[in-house]
Amino acid sequence: MRILILGGGPGGYEAALVAAELGAEVTLIDKAGLGGACVLYDCVPSKALCTAAEAVTWQELGETLGVGAEPAKAADFRSLFRHIVSLAEAQSRDVERRIGDAGVKIVHATGRFVDAHTIEAGGQRFGGDAILVATGSSPRELDTAKPDGERILNGRQIYSMTEVPEHLIVVGSGATGVEFAHAFNRLGTRVTLVSSRDHVLPNEDTDAAHVLEAVFKKRGMTIMKRTRAAGATVQGNGVVVALSDGTALEGSHALFTVGQVPNTAGLGLENAGVLVSETGGIPIDGVSRTSASHVYAAGDVVGGMMLASVAAMQGRIAMWHALGQAVAPIRADAISSTVFTDPEIATVGVSEPQAKERNLVVDVMKLPLATNARSKMMRFEDGFVKLLATPGGGTIVGGTVVAPHASDLILPISLAVHARIGVAQLAQAFSIYPSLSGSIQEAARRLMGR
């Protein structure tokens, strides 16, 4: 069977690996390097930046534990961003090598549908029995604040900086906005975070968002809530961000993180009978099929939860289905995600606000980490573990962890939600002492005690 894949991000390259393993003839078309924007511009670089910012926390911790030495030096952004870009490029090469070793044909060009089963790319035409569209997304831009790559920036232009910005105004308080705000704040920049909502991270657990706000304020960040940016202009060696209430903010740089737009324009989707929604995404069913039964879509181009893990699973499901394998749709209630701030916020399943919105009756156990022995060793006092379960010590349906490396700690809760594990099963598993993960088990024990 001939498989064509448009896009080399997580949705595309994971699909290519599955299809190749199942014996299909696979051609992957992508103009940029393999790994897509996730590896080259977005996920990998931004998390590498957050990791660098985490080093500041460890320097501070060392001083409180009596092992601090020389004062921390100012961040060298030129070297830091050179390292980040090099890391992203190396990861892209690793992905391309892996795809090539699997026998996938790689075409570095822009692809476009000629008809329902044909894609034109690089002056050639390729035929496919099944086609996957995984072209990702691009940063949304405001007409009144067009990025210039120097003073007014989007998240992909940050890495061209050569010095620490004096005052960075971050517009947008979703995951991307707070991650950049956190990183620059830790690396020595004065940061003002502009949020149009009642609190940062409006789609996350409310308790977790409040903890992060408190940490940010403690570190000197200014947070402007219920405030919307109307535009931005460059003035001299700085930038002025106009607010919807008529006031303005002055800074050295402005970073706009106001969402992503699916990359569907120019693909010729109409030539394949693929419908596009009003928001620009491609609607799919549970097995990633579009309105054209032989055309699938995965990742940011679909819209919805724009996560690398979701893109990869949608791509795999598409290939399993196209190649006749048994497959189950993605369970939206079992998807885990992380905000890579310091502390990190990781969530899975149903959140407490979602349970209230849906009128779901759940038992909630929130356990502060301040009493955890390992947390005390780390001088960490701001986080917590929260578990949600069906009443009477039943099945775990959701959870939140606010802690260092919560992205790793969420796994046992994610497994519990995915496998519909009961509170007693998690409570009776062995955990390490001392460990932060021990608080997850302790929360389960307390739920079981109810």
C-alpha cells in the first residue's frame, strides 16, 4: 500500500514509522527539517530554555543548602540560544536518520494536492492510496501587532536575541506565554505578563494557576489580569503595547503568544474533497479520517489540543486504521499535559473545574508537598498533588501535580486514568521513600480511607 504523508512533525514522522513497520511504501514530504516546528522552533527549543532557567533555581537552592559558591553570572543569551538552536537541529537530524533507516522516502519540498490521490512536491507527482496531512500550525498574529523579529516577537523569533531584554512584555497567559515569562524572569529580565482572564493558565487547574501566580509575584514578575492588548508599536529602542482600556505599557521588547493557526492554506485540500472548519482546522473522526475517507489528518492542523503527544497518537491511529489494524479512538479524558514552568504543572483526565462544569460527583484529595520529606530536602514549599476519583474510593478520573519535574511525576496518575485503576490499587503499590511520588500514593491512601 502506498502512503503519502504531508508534514514531518510528531504526527507525520510517528505515522511514517508505524506505516513502514507494517510494510507500506511510505513517502514523507516536508520542506523543513524532520521533527517539524515542534523540534525546530517550538517544543524542544522552549523546553530547553526552561531547563536553562531551572539552573537558576538550583543555584539558589545550593546557597540555602550550604553548597553555594560564586554568585550566579548574568545569562549569556547569545551562547544560550546558540546551544538551543544546535540542540534542535541535532534532534531534527536524529529524527530524519531514524525515518530514513526505516525505509521511508523523504522529499524536502512543499506539497500540494493535485487531486484526491496525488500530491505535487518539488516538481514531482506522488500517488497514494492513503494520505495523511500533518502540516502543523503557525503563531497567530494580531493585525495591530505584526512581529518584526526584533522588538515585537512571536515565540519562534525569540532565539535571535543576543542579549537579555531589559523589560519583556509577554501578551498571552496560556502555556506558551507563562513558560516564556517564567524563563526570562529567571534569567534576569524584568517581565510583565498580560492576561485577559481572571488568572493565568485559564484552562488549567485553578489551584495550580494560583500557586504559579504566587511564585511569579514572589520572583518579581508583574501580572496584569483581566487586561487585553490592543496592539503594539516600536518606538525608538523600545516598544509600546496599547491596552484595550486606553492605557499603554512601555518595554524593551514585546512577545505575543496569542494562539496558533492550523497550516491548511495552500494545500489544495479542496482538490481532495477535504473540508476545513471555520477556524481553519481539519475536522476528523475517532480514527483521524477527514471528510475524504482515504485522507487522514493529525496534530495541530486538526486544531483542538495542540500537543506533540496528541499529534503522534493521531498519526499512529491513522496508519493503523488505514493499514487494517484494530484501533481504538483517542480518549480525550486520558490525555496528559505539562506546563514547563518552575514549578511545573502537569495534569491528566478530568480537572476539578471541569467536574463542576459537568456536574460530575467526585472525591477530591489535595495534598500539599510542603510536608513531603524529599520536598523539604529541596526546600520546595509551593506545590501539591491532587487526585480526583469516583465517590467511595472508586476509580481515579483525574489528577494534577505542581512540583519540580511534574512532567515525570504525572505518569502513574496518567496510567491510572488510562487503565481506569481504582484508588485502592494505586494506594497499595510500592513507592520510594523519600520521594515526591510518595505523595501521590499518600493521596490515594487518604482517598481510600474515605
